[in-house]
Amino acid sequence: MIRGTVLINRDICKGCELCIAACPQDSLGLSDQINRHGYRYVQLVQDNCTGCINCALVCPDCAITVYQEPRAKAKSSAQRVPAL
């Protein structure tokens, strides 16, 4: 499974919740805190992000950056040792 995480710029997030609705893993939610503009901002509430980027695509303020962990490379057949 591909793993990812998000970085949310809480100073520009207006809490519109579009990203929350777009997240298929329900990884995002509104914070109880408010930012300097008086908005409740979005935060990562579950550690099950897959890095699908849906949240960043729908964010009207470009407040979300998505990071994906690199995939582990599969072992090639030359590295496998046959069982005797």
C-alpha cells in the first residue's frame, strides 16, 4: 500500500471542508483551533493517508501539499536464492 501525508498551511486555510469531502480515506478533519484569520483549519486526523492528492486538487487556496513515500523496489529474480 502506498503511504502518504499532507502538510497544511493553516494560515491560509479557510476551513471550506472541500478537502475533507474529497478524501476517500477520511484522513482529514477540522481543527478545534482557529488560525490568525479566525477560521478553523483542516488537519490530518488519521494516519491512513495514501497520498492520492484529491485534497490538494480541490483546495481553492492551495493550502495543501501532499507527500508520498517512495515505493519499495521489488526484488529481482537474480537476487532470489533457490531452495535446495
